[in-house]
Amino acid sequence: MKKKVVLAGGTGFIGQYLEKQFQEQGYEVLIISRQSNQILWNDHRGIVSALEGAEMVINLAGKSVNCRYTDKNKKEIMESRTETTRLLGNAVLDCENPPPLWINASTATLYRHAEDRPMTEEKGEIGSGFSVEVGQAWEQAFFSFQLPKTRQAALRLAIVLGDEGAMGPYKNMVRFGLGGKQGNGKQMFSWIHVEDVYRIILFLQQHEELSGVFNASAPNPVTNKEFMESVRKVMNRKIGLPAAKWMLSVGAVAIGTETELILKSRWVLPERLERAGFEFKYKMPEPALREILKK
């Protein structure tokens, strides 16, 4: 029989990348989503069937946080993470041969705004606010399941860099001459190349002794100012106008997003992964950006 992997919420940028990588490795990839041509979230039997005998399930489900935090959007952001996680957990419980590994997405935004020191899994301080509440509820839903046959790992993802996703807005800002620092530019920018997300998943699959929470972030965070300088350098743009905090606030309203996505200082280190022996392919932003933008 063909090896099988289940991607829950696998229709986004990261999910599509993982689907392609696993298919190239000879896996059958089954996707749970809200799209009618895939396994639907309200199809409990279909989800159980998909999970039976799978090597792992990877849950990426969740409404994008790139929106205004209205009451309606907040509810959808929260429930799209916690409810899908509970649906998956109940399906794993109903399997005769459940996947031995369940990897659930989480968020590095769970840590506080940090300009004074980096946050690790052991010594990181949890922040406050809506985004943090989402991260806490997401992990609580995930780890509330006691699964004797299934190892659980939550990836606290930093900003994932790849062909799509977060890189789109940054490319556009630089392209139109607006690629300077945002705010004071001192806020830390923790990031990870999408290929290293895939490599972390394979690493966790191979190391059966590893479970719990992992910071999925490259080992060399940079300031916002340094990151924008790298994007401009790779895109061969010498000048980029800075954006003051008030300008970002006005712009965020205009394009329907929140300034937190740019102004929060995320200073996160992957202590547990590095201690376990994981080697990042992309340790510095410039080589990562060159690989992404050469396309």
C-alpha cells in the first residue's frame, strides 16, 4: 500500500507546499478542508477513514489573521482553529490504527512583544491580547486529547517565507518604493523558510522521542529594519521609504488588516529543535529571500 499523509486545512500556501513535497516522496496526500472536492470537516467517518493507517496528520486549519479584528472575524479566527482541532482529535480517538504522529500548527505570536531578550520554549513569556488568546486556546484544544498511540507536537510558527503568504505584501512595498522600516524598525522579525517547516516535520517524524511544543523559527531573527534592507538588496532596490506608525494605522484600515502583524516584536529562538540536533537549511534571511525571489 502507498504511504499516506493527511493534511487538515491543507489548501493554503503552506499546505500546498507540503502536499507537493510529500507527493514527490511517493505519499498519497489526503486533504481535509471546506472544499467540496476534498474531505469535508463535517464528514466524521470520512476523516476517520483518511486517518486510518496514515503515517501522520498535519493540521494547518485556521482563518487568516490578515484581517480587521471585528467581533465576527475574531469568532471565526478562534473557532476555525479550536473546533477543527477538536474534530481531528475525536476522529483520531475513533481510529483502530491512528496515525503515530499528529503535528498541529500554533503561533509564535503567543509570546509577548519582546525587544529585550529572545523567547524560548522554556523561558519564553506568554503575552496578552487577542492573538495570544487564540494561540493559547489552540494549544489547549490540541493537548486536551490523551492519545496513547499518537505522539503530539505543536509548531509555534514564526512568519513563514515562501512564494506566497507573507512575502506578497513585502515584495509589493519594495516594488513601489515603500520598502523602508515600519514604525521605528527596531521590532524583531522572527521568520522561517517554508522548506525548513517541511524539514522540521520530517525531523519530528524520525525522532520518536520528541513531543510537545516547538518554536518553528530560524535561529537568526533580525530587526524589521534589517529584514527590509535584505528584501531591498535581493530585489535590487536601493531606496525604500519608511512608514511611520500612524501611516501604518491608516493603511491597515484601508486594506483591512491590523498593524500588529507588522509592529509586534517577535523574538523567538528554536531552542528545542536545535538541542535535538535539527539543522536549519536557511539560517539567515538573505539566502532564504534569494531562493524565494529568484523565481
